[in-house]
Amino acid sequence: MNPTTGTLENYWMPFTANRDFKADPRLFVQAEGMYYRNREGKKVLDGSSGLFCCAAGHGRPEIAEAVGKQLRQLDYCAPFQSAHPLGFELARRVAALTPGDLDYIFFGNSGSEAVDTAIKIALAYHRVRGEGQRMRFVSRERAYHGVNIGGTSLSGLVKNREAFGAGLTGVVHMRHTWLPENRFSKGQPDSGAELAEDLQRIVGLYGADTIAACFVEPIAGSTGILVPPKGYLERLREICNAHGILLVFDEVICGFGRTGKAFGAQSFGVTPDVITMAKALTNGAQPMAAVAVSKKIHDTIINAAPEHAIELFHGYTYSGHPAACAAGLATLDIYEKEKLFDRAAEMSPYFLESVFALSDLPAITDIRGYGMIAGFDVAPAGGPGVRGYEVQKRLFAAGLHIKMTGDSGIVAPPLVAEKSHIDEICGILRDVLKAYPAQATEIRKARSS
């Protein structure tokens, strides 16, 4: 395909400046291992695992073969009142990775669907317990929980909300955890645990018996990587326990090895009541998501229904799709066989040292990171996000793909990355970013303080 303005016209691209893109398209046509290839055949190093999906690298033949075999054998099975064996096997395999007793797995097709599923499960759980008045949800500023109406309501990113009305009623936001004094903190910052007291203040304002659940990303991802301060997640768990509030971890980005363990919950030593996941579940080869739920929540909902009755009136046409399950099982086999979670933990110190070495660049105002994921901020110029957008285009031209959100960049290479790949990522970042000066005196002062 040789794209022209006319051939690109009909696809309304998500989260994209469509007019600008179609005037100068940045197209990938192939991927293998750590690299994409663009339409000119040039290699582009994948510094963000696609969109945090391809933890095992691109073009894994094991996954393609498993999906093809499954499609030839059974292409589709209605998930309502019927099933196929791979759905049960994948649920068993995922449950073996989740912490605590989060052993019951509900499948969807995207992180957005997983979050909305978790919202509905929380409401259903409290209702069958006789506490149907618990309809309020707590989230955070700078949170990203997908783009369905529930996740949009939980979101704390203004551009993700402002065009879409009020959303769900009864959503309250805690403050985010970024603090100026924590600039350039590697790993968990020392300051900020007290921000968890926002949840206690919300309990005092609205009443604990009105709150269904508190949603947090263990590491706030799409906003630019906000690592939780020491003691912060532990305090949220304590407050939720004290007031009967469900704690939901959105691990769509953190899940499947990004933090050096299967889930961020295990890395930070805090077990929630519900975990949402997607992306790396199938290595990005098939759309799929899952919600892991504790035995208490599952049994409460299941046992409240009459015999032979549907217990939860929720699900999707493609829940547990056979091809997606095949991809998920093949992906988990790769993670286990190649010990990729352990590899991430071992590679993390080198990765973080390499990214934090960029802190001498004048345009960089902060770097944060944990495990195999890091974020950096560039000094804004020309309005919020203008410089970040330009940086992303220049990086693409230089042979590097990363995720940019506004003026924040996110680096999260596949877990199969070698040190040479990390060196290449950071080398391209340095070459591109060194051309940008800092733009504000207060930013320079903050860096030197």
C-alpha cells in the first residue's frame, strides 16, 4: 500500500492528531523482536512495547501458530451459557499468577472493558450484601482507567474527560502522588505516603457506607509514570479494610512482569480485592482483558442468586474468545519458559540507571521509574503537550518509538530487551532531546534545588 491523503481518509484514528498524521503518516508495516519497520523499510526500535502490550517482543511464532491452530479448530464459541476448554485453562493459569485468593477470572477484550467490569462487580457485590447504597467510587487525579464511560468517569486527565459530560455520578478524586520534592526519585519516593489520607477525608465527608471501591494504578502509567510513595498503597489498604471499601488495582500496564513480578501488587506487597489486566496478557497479539476477583467477592455474588439463575448479568460477545485464549496461553508459556518476569527484575537496575543518566539534559525536568518502566518530563514550550508531540515525531524519525502523554515520555521496552537495546533507546533519546533547552527559570531552579 502506498498511502495518499485519499487512502487514509476514512480511518478515524484514536488518540491521534488525525489531520497532522494524515499529512505526514508514520506507518509501521512489520515487526519482529525489538523492532518495527516503517513503510520505507527502516527499523524503528520499540521503546514502549507497542502500547505496553508486547512484553515478549514482536512476531512470536509460538503465539501466531497457537492462534492459527485454534481458528482452524474452533473460530468462535458463544460465551453465554456455553464455553470452550481454553477459557477454563487460561483462567486457571492467570489465577496461578495473581496474589492472595484473587482466583476468579472474568474475561473481556480491553483494559477499558476490564475497568467497567470491575465497577459493575463492585456494585453487584455490595448490593447482594444488602449495602446497595454503596455507589460512590474513589479514583485519583492524573489517573487513566480506560475510555468506556466508567473508566472515563474515574479518569483524572482533563483532556480525557472534558468533551464527554459529567459521566458517572458519585466519583470523587484523591490528589495524585507527584510532588516537587520527589523529582528524579529512582524507585519509590520517600515523601507522599500522607496523600493516602485523602481517602480517609473522603470517608469523613461522604460516609464510608456510600463508597463501593477505590481504584488506583499501582504505578500511574499513561500520565507519565508516577511510582507510589513508600507506605502509600499500604495505607490505602488499611483504610479500605477499616471501612468495607473494595480496593481495585488497575494493572493493565503493570501486569505481567513490568515491575519484576507478575503484578505490581506483589512487587509492592499490597493485595487488592480486584485486579484489572489486559495488554501483555496476550502479548498484544489478540485483544483480551481479564478481571481477577477475590474468592469472597466471587462467592458472595454467586451464592446470592437462586439455583439455575444467572448470577451476574454482564459479559461481552467476545469474552474469552477462543483465539484470544490461545494467544494468552502461548504468551504465558513464553513468560514461564524464558523467565521474563525474573529477567525484568534483573535488568531493571541497568535500565533505570541508563534512563536516569539523561537527567543532565536541560530540557528534562523530572525522571521517575520502577522495574522496567520509566517516565520523563520535558520542559513545555508553545503550550501544554506541544513540545512533547514534536519530540515524539522526531524520535520516530530517529528510529525510536515511545509513548508520549502531553510533555511526558514513557519508556517501557519489551522484557526481552538486551543491554544493547537499552543503550540504543537512551542514545536516541539523548540525541533528540539535547537539541531542546529548558524554557523556564523556575524549572532550572527546581532541577538544581
